[in-house]
Amino acid sequence: MSYQEKFNDFCTTLRRFLPAGSEEYIAWFLLEKVVHFTISEDRKSKYGDYRQPYQGKPHQISVNGDLNKYAFLITTLHELAHLTTFEKYQNTVQSHGVEWKQEFQNIFKPILDKQILPYDITLAVNNYLRNIKASSYSDEALYRVLRRYDKSPAVFLEHLEFGEKFKLNQQIFVKGKKLRKRYECLSVDTNEKYHVLGIAEVEEINDEEE
């Protein structure tokens, strides 16, 4: 198969998962860097993963296929930044250190220049790139914006009213008073109090579900 045929096949596959206008950039990257790219099933522990070449195997990147298109793009760019960081520095720098942050900014710039992202995501990404964290989901503002584009928008604890019941990690709680970024919540089963982040994803319940 020729390079152009491989490129076209990549674009066709990626178009299902990426925002329109970004698939060619990602396909080019994957072909140029010789990456074994896997679209994975939902993994609760991580959204993406990068593994460096070893024993003759190429770079390997996997990204969860259940992410919305914008989250899928950002996660893919995150992992590509690990790849280019490894190419430049091998294992001599921290995985999410200054070098990786610079690579992530450089890789993201062509996407921002294309102006293909929604306005709210563009604003959140620009703010995030000024102070990059190890995970894009660690940035509350970016996390909230990205979740707007999920097929089933998340319900955050901060969306509930004081005194409402909710389920988190298979336990039932009652939402209490706000404590900066967290809320004091009471466990119905143990009567213990917990401090839960406002952006914690919860399941609303009613008395019949208890």
C-alpha cells in the first residue's frame, strides 16, 4: 500500500473520532512517526497511553474511543507530545516536565491556527496551555467545557441542590454546604462526612432508588 493510500485510510478512520479538519494533521503525525495507534474501549483509569519503542516495536499510542471528538483530539495530542519528547530527550526528563509541556504547546499550535475548535473550547485550551497540568482533566475549566460535548452530559455535584441525594462510587450521600471547591457530604450508610469536589460526576437518585 502506498503512503497516500495509508494516509487516506488513516483519515477515513480518524474522521469518526476527531473534529472535522484535524484528521489530516493527526494522520500525518502517525505516519511520519511510525506509530501503532489503537482506539481502545473505555478505561476508567486513563484516557490515553503512550509507550516508547522497544524490541523492534514502534511507538504505541492508545486513546479511548468513547471520548467525545474534542476530548479525543486533546488526548491524542497529549500522547503525541510524549512521543516527540521521548525522541528529543529519551528518558532523561520527567514525563510531564517542562520539556513535555513545551512539546504539547508546539503540537497544539497548528490545531489552534486552523480555528476548527468551538469558541468555548478554544478559550479553555488557551488558558490551559498557559499553565499545563499533567492531565487536561485536572484543569477544571477545560474539563467542564469538554464534558458539554459528551453524548450524555455529566451531572456534577455542583449541579445539585443543597440536601439532594446522589450516588458516588456505589454509595449514597446527601449534599451539604460548600467548602471552596468541595462540598461537605454525608454518607447515608455510615453517617460519616466527606469532602467531595464540585466537579465530581455523580448520579442523581430519588427516595425510591435507595
